[in-house]
Amino acid sequence: MKSFLPIFSLCAALSYSADLRIGIIGTDTSHVIAFAKVLNDPTNKSHIPGAKIVAAYKGGSKDVESSYTRVDKYAEELNKTLQVEIVSDIPTLCSKVDAILLESVDGRTHLAQARQVIAAGKPLFIDKPLASTLEDAREIAKLAKAANVKWFSTSSLRYSNAVTDVKKEGIKAVITWGPGPHEEHHYLDLSWYGIHPVEMLFAIMGRGCEEVTRTSGKDSDSTTCRWSDGRVGTVNTLRPYGDYGAIAMKEKNSQQSSKVTTDYVPMLREIIKFFQTGVVPVPNEDTLEIFAFMDAAQRSKEAGGKPMRLR
């Protein structure tokens, strides 16, 4: 906690006039370029003041194609175009920054990487997926709680119009949909890309999912959960890709989202606000229930569609 309090005290004293120094772990996703352009370039039309990405650790995974084919390219762009220092390890990175964006695309690496950040006492945002298993997700939460380090994780689709268009009172059931390609190294296959429509569902419905049933087809999956209050939520994932959307059903009518636009900026604003204030915008309990949902969905799939209760 000792390294976390001064960030908020300094921000309060200076009314956020001094830029927070942000570090990146994992340069194998386009997110790092998009984030750095918004934070580091005051001329960017979406510029968010108050924070700047100053250093990054490349990371990378040798067996995930979308990692090893991009990690060096994005690191070079960060360094040469956006003046971000590239460092050799996570402890060095933590020594240079106030907060961390954990961006590695391979969820299997997140526990080991987050462990080092937590040991350094730095607040962190963990990009999707939080982890590749429910057990790893819970271990990250356990370590952070023991060290009194604040964190959160979310999909940018939580802040999309797919959610805001339909998130109203009196909802009886919700259907969300989005792309659902798999990545062979991630046990929870929904965590790779299906996390986006799953996050949309929970952003609308909130916590309370109890029992999950998953039906799998060649090009799509449908995963349904019964909530403790009787509501029903369903996520449809399409392969290899598809668009996003949501429908909320009430007693006498239904409402469908307008054409969904994807934008990192609303999420990034919440991340910077979190680093400045210490207020977690998405409760950790919500994120862990999302992972329990995906874990139950995986077990249901493996059991041929048998209903599975959340662990």
C-alpha cells in the first residue's frame, strides 16, 4: 500500500495536473499503440490528459501466433514513434512508473506477470482476458487482496452502446452476441474473444448467475445462464468473427441495441480515473463471476451440454 497512497495523494494535491507515469507489460497487442496515441499525443482528438505511457516490457509468447508475430513490431513503434522506453524486465518497469497496464494477449502469462506487479505495490489494469483459467483469476485476486493492491479488468465492450442502449429497469432476459474465435492454448475458450459479449451480458445483468448450459455448433455457440432471481441471460458467439449486439426483453416489450461501435477511449478514461482515484470501476467480484460463468460454460461444453453450476 505504501507505493499506492502517494499516487492518490499527489493527484489530490495537484488536482491531477501532473501526469501519472504508466507502464505497459506486453507489446503484442494493438491496444498498446492505441492507448499510447491517446495518452501521449496532446493533439490526438481523443486525448486523455493526466497520464502518459513512459515505459514498456515486451513480454510475448512463443506459441501464440498473434503474440510472436507482433510483439517486436509494436515495441519498436512504441519506442520510435511514441518515445516509450523499452525495458528488460518487469521489476525494472515497476521502478519507473506509478501504475501498470498489463496488456499481454496470452492470458496464461497474466498470473506470473501480475504477481511481480503486486509485489511492487503498483495498481494495475489487466486487459482481457484476465487469465486463462478460473483458478488463475482467483489467485490474482487473492494475491492483490493480501497485498492491498487495487486492480480491475474489463472488456472495452462494457462501455459500448450495446450496453447503454438496453441497460434499463425491468429486464427479464438478455441476449448478447459477438465474435467467438478460439485460441488453442486457452482452456476457457470463451475467454479469448468471447469475453466481449460475455462482459456485455454481465454489464447489463449484474451478478447472480447460478447455472450455465452451453450448446456448441460448428460455427457458433450459445451459452445460457439462469440468474438467482429468475432472469435468463444468453451469449451467442460466432466463428470465426461476427458483429456485436444485445437485446433486452421486458414484460411487454423488447429493445435491441443500435449498430455497435467499438472504441477503446471510454474504457481508457475509466482506467486513468482508476489510477488517479483508486476507485475500482468494475468490482473484482463481478469479474470473478464472469470467469466462473466461462468455467461453467466450458464444463457444460465438455459434458455435451449438461447444465453446470458455478464453482
